[in-house]
Amino acid sequence: MIPDKVPNENVFHGSMDLKKEAHIPSFEKYKEMYVNSIENPDAFWGAVAKDFFWKTKPTGQFLDYNFDVTKGEIFIKCMEGASTNISYNLLDRNVYEKKLGDKIAFFWEGNEPGDELTVTYRELLKKVCQFANVLKSQGVKKGDRVSIYMPMVVELVVAMLACVRIGAVHSIVFAGFSAGSLCERILDSQCSLLITADGFYRGDKLINLKVIADEALQKCRDKGFPIQRCIMLKHVSSKPVEIVGAHSPPAKRSCPDLQEKQTGKVKKTRPLLQQVPWNPEVDLCWHTLMHGASDECEPEWCESEDPLFILYTSGSTGRPKGVLHTVSGYMLYCAATFKMVFDHQSDDVYWCTADIGWITGHSYITYGPLANGATSVLFEGLPTYPDVSRLWEIVDKYHVTKFYTAPTAIRLLMKFGVEPVQKYKRESLKILGTVGEPINPEAWQWYYNVVGEKRCPIVDTFWQTETGGHVLTPLPAATPMKPGSATFPFFGVIPAILNESGEELEGPSEGYLVFKQPWPGLMRTVYGNHQRFETTYFKKFPGYYVTGDGCRRDEDGYYWITGRIDDMLNVSGHLLSTAEVESALVEHKAVAEAAVVGRPHPVKGESLYCFVTLTNGVTYNQNLEAELKKQVREKIGAIATLDYIQNAPGLPKTRSGKIMRRLLRKIASNEKDLGDISTLADSTVVEQLFQERCSTAM
Ligand code: PRX
């Protein structure tokens, strides 16, 4: 399945320097290891597992699974019988066994240039233990779910690893989500505690996170699920903060000065939050609790298949799915992919620009790098703030060697030309990476030529929240690259391309991307709804995990992701379900029906184009348009920005009443070639929609 030979022409190779020290220095070596990983997974993964600490050893085979719904319940089990603790492996093992206590785990770079902190492995271990003790003192136990809603600060890593230390299950909600989305996620996983911060800056915009968190908690109460505890980190409030709320808080409950941060070099040049809402019945101060907590905490030893975390991803029904990952398999997979895909070396400074609120941040800011004892940059800010050179300034400041970002960021920066990039040297860079969506060859070339100055291979990593880590990816010193292709499978991963009838296609072909067997990092279930897990990923083609992506395999055996083939949109590398946006729209009393499709966008990849049919008697105007945009933002969060709204007196439907989204996509991008429209009930609807397309979308 992996070709014997890869082409030598029209491909890009990693530099010879890289090959000298690389873990996988040639395509032949990759192929040999790949075959071994498939034919002898116990030996392959057993070798990876040797580097970690196991309280008890596995008793059975490495992977046990059923991928075929017709043969019974779907399950995936890895390293049964083994027990471990990930925080022990990421921290204690690095500090005591590998003697990396004084090594920097994170260079934290704040939103504001000049706001910076460093945290060593030893310091991180202490903070994690302290906060683990805090969680225990608040009654959090093994298996309890804890919701985390925080900006990109070191304390976010501390909070997640403190959960891991005591066997609690973290559910991180990206800090750009709305109160409604946070509430929905808290309710779905029945979290007993929320950890948040007062606020943060995104560029020059202050986000009052605690206000949003409070609104979410109120919504939970209204729905009969009162959360008893909310721990708030003080990040951008003035000192001492004025606490406002329904009751005035007893003095001992107030939030003291931010003493901890004063050990780092943090300068606050922006106006600080003057007031923070505070409910003394529920709210607790991070700093007060940490102050009295011991920095020693015995880890809770967890079984391999104990839950590790839940992370919500969009679902095609509109309700997000709680993707559940478990302990041992996820740890090994993150560790192995990080090491080999970024060819990690001990003197690297690695930087992933994603937010920890997404899977990329979970796997490749926290788990993968720390498992490898890496030094990483943790960045709170934006690529465009205070100017469009910020990323390259940081690369030079910390001598970043491996840099991982999203195609949308590359396309955004491309618009400003080469000068902002060339203001900085970027000599330290060795490997570049992308993730989140297909990268168009033009952006790939710019990244390769301008950012990496033709010396750095680009690892175009295809994966999903569900897959836990990279599944199709080049290996930087081994795989000849083709711009826009995620190339070949990672170890243990067997891809296939199926046609509509579920037949496997051989050779050059295009169809559904599926995987034939699990690898350690694949999700185990949808939290609280195993049936939904089976239906979403295993029902369409029994015997395969179905990704929901289309894929092409070329004559050289390279895989090219062609994009989602379900009702999912990928906006700036983040998945949104059309149903989720539609249901937010129809909640407005003026909207009778809504249909949302993606329209290609030069920076975001896809933008949201919405067709709305109004209720009788309502006329469409700019006020209504603004209201609808606001409603969707409030319902889902800032990632759901509606780019175009078109008043649609009628929607194209089949005779049985199904909306023909395929036609709406054509209308949104003004493509007149409609293909087969024999099932369309009323063709005048389409003509009218073409005539009245959004003027801004011409
Ligand atoms: O459509 C694929 C796209 O992002 C989807 C997964 O989104 P999410 O679960 O939010 O995780 C994003 C970060 C891993 C996939 O189904 N996608 C991700 N990476 C790539 C990609 N499409 C093409 N090329 C990629 N490298």
C-alpha cells in the first residue's frame, strides 16, 4: 500500500542536514517501520511504551477491537491491564528520571509584546501537584468531569494536568465559545466544577471571560444543574480587584494580588479589568487556594482505558459530540507522533500556534511535547497583533526550531507580502507544519519559500479531534513532499478509499477516506452516547472508521484530502455543522427556515453563506441582518461569524422536501453549471436565488 518508490521529480525533499540526525532519515526506513507497525503492532508499540512508566504492565495483546457494527458493539482497547498516570509520565519522569527539572517546559508569550514568563519542568510539576490538591480539597474525585474555560496561560496546562493527576476528566471549552455553548457542554458531561479566568485580551479587545462563564452557570442553574464551584484565575484584573456581585463577598473569599506572576517578567501595558462579578456562594479564587496547597501529590494510578478527557466537536445533527479519549493509547500516540513528525531533538524550541481549547493544542502543546521533555512556546496572542510580524518576531526571540500553524494563518499573512516576514531572520527554523484544513499549493509554496526559505520541509498533518493525533502526514526527513498532499499514513494507520457502494478502490482513485483498523490514539466513544459513536463513524461502511472527508490517491500513491463530504464546514480550520448554525438562525422569530452552506474564502478556507426564509409579513432589512449575525455569534461563539445572508423566499427542494444543498453551494459561489436537477421540485426557486444573490458575494 505504501509505494516501493517515490518520485524524484516535482517533489520537495528535506535538507541533508535534517537527515543526519533524524529519527526516520529515509523513505526506506519509514516503509520498513510502517510494515512492522502493521504486521507486528505489539512489538512496534511495545517499544514506544518502554519509554514510559507503568505501575502495572499490560496483560493481553496491545490492541483489541471490533470495527464492524454487524458483528456487535464497536470497541477499541489498548494495553489492557496496564495502569499509569500521564502527569507522572509528563512531569515526574522528566524531572527525576530524565533529569530535566531545570529544562524550560514553556516560554509563555502574552498577548502584549513584553509579557513573558518561563516555566521549568520542576516548576510545572509543583504547580500541577498544588492544583491537584486544590481540586481534591474541593471534593473532585477520580472520574469526575471538570470543565475548563480559560485563555492561553500556563495555568490552563496546570489545570488540565492537575485533573489528570487525580484521575479527573477534563473537558476544555475554547474561550471563544459563547455562554450557551459552554452551558451545553457542562450539562452534557455533567461537570462538577468550572475553572475559568477573569478575562483576557485578544489583540486590543478585552474579553470578560468571567461574565460569560457566570452567564453559562446561570443557564445551567436554570436547567436544573447547579454547579457548586467555580475557580477563577486572576489574569487581567487590577490589584486588588473590586469584586462585584449580588452579595458582597466575605473578605477571606476575595481574590488577592497576583503574587505568583510577579516572579515572571509580566508588564501590563493595557487597561486592566476593574471589576469582576463574584458570587460568594460558588466562586473561589485560584491564587488563594494555591497559596495554602501542598506541592506534593501522589498520582492516581489509572487503568489504560480509563477516560482521560472529553473534547467537544461539531456533529452533523447540530449537537456537539463529546469525543472521549482514554489514558494509555492517547499518551503513546501523542508522544510517538510528536517525536517523529516534528523529528523532536532535545535542543529544539517548538511552537504550535493553536489554542489548547482545540485538539491540536491538547495533543501538540500539552501532551505530545511534555511527553518528550520538549521546550515549547505557549502564545496567548494573535498573528496580527500588534502587527503582522508578530509570529516571526517570536520565532527569533526564542530561536524556534519547529513551527506548527494553520493554513488560514498562512493565507492571512500572505496578504501582507514578504516584507513583514523578512524583517526577522528565522534562521533557527528547521521544520514547518500545518494542520486543520487542506492547504492550497499557493499557500504551501509561500510557506516553504518565504517563511522557511526553501530549507524547511513542511509536514502537512491530516487528523481530527477523533483521531487523537496525526494519521496522514509526511515525516520531515523521509517523505518527499507534494504541496497540498498529506502524503502517507503514520505508523499503525491503514487508510483506504471507498466508493459509494463501500468497495475499496485500488490505485489512483477518489472517494471516502476511511481507516481499516484502530491505532492507539483513536477516540473510544461519544461521551454518554455510544450509539451515536457507532452511527456517526461506523454505520455507513461496516468494518471501517469513516472520517467524513473526501480523498484522492494519485498515481504515486499520495493521499490528498479534498474536504468534508458531510454537512460540516471548515472555517479557519474549525469545524462547524450546518445544522448547528441553522438551528441558531431559526430560533429568531423572523426566520421560518434556514439553510447554510460553505462558500470558498481566500483566507478562511470556507465562509458561511446563509439562506433564510422569513416568516410571513416580515421584511428583510439591514437591522434584521445584524440581529441574525448577533444571534448566531451569541448562540455559538465568535467562530460562527456569518459572512453572507441571503433572503430566500423559497429554498430548492426535492419533491420529498429535502433541501438540495448542492444547489445552494452553487448559488453561493455563483456557479451556473448545476448538473442534474431532475429531482428539483420547482426550478424557478433556483433562478430567483441566483438573481438575488448577496451583492457582497459577487
Ligand atoms: O476535514 C479535515 C480537516 O479538519 C477536520 C478535523 O477537524 P477537527 O476535528 O476540528 O481537528 C482539526 C485539527 C486536527 C478533518 O476531518 N483537516 C485537518 N487537517 C487537515 C484537514 N484537511 C486537510 N488537510 C489537513 N492537513
